[in-house]
Amino acid sequence: MMAPVPIRAYTATTALGAGRAAQLDALRAQRTGLRRQRFDASTLDCWIGAVDGLDTPLPPQWAEWECRNNRLSALALAQDGFREAVAAAVARHGADRIGVFIGTSTSGVHSTELAYRHQQGDPPHLPASFIHRTTHNPQAAAEFVRLCLGLDSLAMAICTACSSSAKVFAAAQRAMSAGICDAAVIGGADSLCLTTLHGFNSLQLVSADICRPADAQRNGISIGEAAGFALLDAGEPGADLALLGYGESSDAYHMSTPDPQGHGAAQAMRDALTRAGLQPAQIDYVNLHGTGTQANDASEDQALCAVLGTGTPASSTKGYTGHTLGAAGIVEAVFSLLAIEHGFRPPSLNTRQLDPALRGKVLLDGIEGPVATVLSNSFGFGGNNASLLFGRRA
């Protein structure tokens, strides 16, 4: 059994807005951040969860880090007093004792797309202003956050597709338990780019309709962008919320298709329950991975019912934000913490008619009332599965 890890601060910025209040308001109002629009030079006619406020370049001192992904991280770090909470942790532990664990799937790929579009010379070469190390490189997503927060410690980027920023919780817990750090800034950032839009479309996964998780007529995802962060601090006496447990599995069923029976997903959920020392009946709400594809929703339903039965309230929140890929884990962890803190289970937005083949209890209306424990699922390509259990610290 794992000792609960206190969560000192948390924040998220999505298509719903910047900060926790914007997320909670939209969840309660059942308001989507998805819009029918095109991104950059994309010709796809689809719904996108774009974050407002990313047109302003980073300050001059961060010029070499200039890219959409780092702008997104900077915007998110400025919300909900997160920087101040990290500064307080630095005062307690020292800047060299706070690890950084960031999940991403594409990091600053858009900067590379722009660089290739603006090749120069004969033979053509990439512009001198393009710096792969501080933009496209996945490690840039972690290193930028470390430098922004003035930390002098390890910084790790985790890239396991859509489970990336859920797995950071597990990595940070292990590092803290091993004495490598006393606290950890964890989170994720993934920004819109042509690679993901057209890549997922080539897999026939991008829907022309708005994302409709668990719906009988669902036919794919809406891609979004987001960044979110949390501060884990084992030495923080005042934190009420906590990571109670986690589970990870790698079933490697297929490069992009989930196991139809959900065996790996079920194993991740069981391991989270075991680490938390909880029984299935003690889970109050499940934030589903719920991408809105036929295969994912059916597979997760199989796994969920095998582990928790058919009576646990559950919903997907991707109808609000879109699938934020490498940032999905942290965004939905934030939604899970909001559910506990404010006593609210959000409905599955845009789900008009539940698929009768799904047996889980998918919410079509929000439920007000105490929430003690939340299980949050994030499943990535290749069978990279992660489940997180959140609750109040005993």
C-alpha cells in the first residue's frame, strides 16, 4: 500500500479558459471549448479545442525557447498562484530538491513545421532561428518548466502518447520515495500542430462532428491543446488533496488499436486500487479516457465493468476540451481534483444517445454531492495505460 502524496497546488489551461475556475465553470455549465475551425494551414474540416492567448511571443529572455508549446506552458504556470506555491516549496526544501516531470507527445513540433515551411537558400536549409533543442525536442517541455520556476534539479520528459501526463504522477512518486527529491512539479503540455491533426486523420480517427464520447453514433476524436501542472510535496502538512494510488501497464496489443477486452486497462485500474488500499465499491467517480472512437470507448467499458462493475458514475470530459493528447492525463487529473474539492461529477458532454452496447454508468447529467475518491484513466497508443486514484488526505 502506498502512502498518500499530498497535492499542494494544481492548475490547468485548456480551450475552456485559463485556470481552475474557468474549468469548473465550464464543466458545471456544460459548455464546450471546442469550435469548428481550422488550424494554421490545415485543410481539415473538424472541431478543435484551441487555447486563446497564444499569439503573444515569449519575453525576449526566452527567445531561444520560442514555440507554441512553451507559450502554452508559460500561460498555465501563471495561473492559480502556482508559481508562488513552487516558490514556497523552494523555501522549504531548496531549488535542488524539487524534481520536474512533464508529459508531452509532440512538444514543439509546430516550430519544426514552420521551419520547414520557411526553408532558405539553395540547396534549402532550415532558418538559423530554428533551435530544435529548445522547441521540438520533447525534453524542452520539461527543461522550460524547470528554468521558468528557477529550479536546479532533475527534469524529465515522459512521452507515452496519451498517457504521458498521467504517468508523471507515478514517476514523481517513485522519485520521492527513493529520496531523489522532496517535492515534484508534475504536469504536461501539448499544443496544436499539423502533425497530430493530419496524423490522426490519416488513421481515420478525427471526427467531422464534435466529439461525442460513448454515443451510439460516435465516430472519432476532436483534438485539443492544453497545459496543466500540480505540485506534489510529501512534507506539506496543509495539503488536503492527495494522490492515493496509481497503476501502469503496457499491454502492447497493437500499435494504435486498444485491446478489445481492455485487459491492460483493467490491470492499471486494479493496480491503482491495490496501491491505494481501496475496494471497487469505494470509488465515487471515474473520469474516463473516453476519446469518442468506437474502439476506445468499447474497450474501456469492458475494462471498467470488469474492475468496478456497472454502477460507478463515470463520464468522459473530452467533449469539453477535445483530446489534448500528451496533456490529457494532467487535464483530467485537474478535473478529478475539482470534482473532489467542489463535490461535483460532470456529465459526458455531447453524448446524445448512449451506445446500448456499453454497460458502464455514463453520466448524461451532472451530479452535485460529496466526492471522496476519483479514478482517472489515460490510455495511449501501443497499450501504454495509466490509472490514477485521487482523494482527500486522511
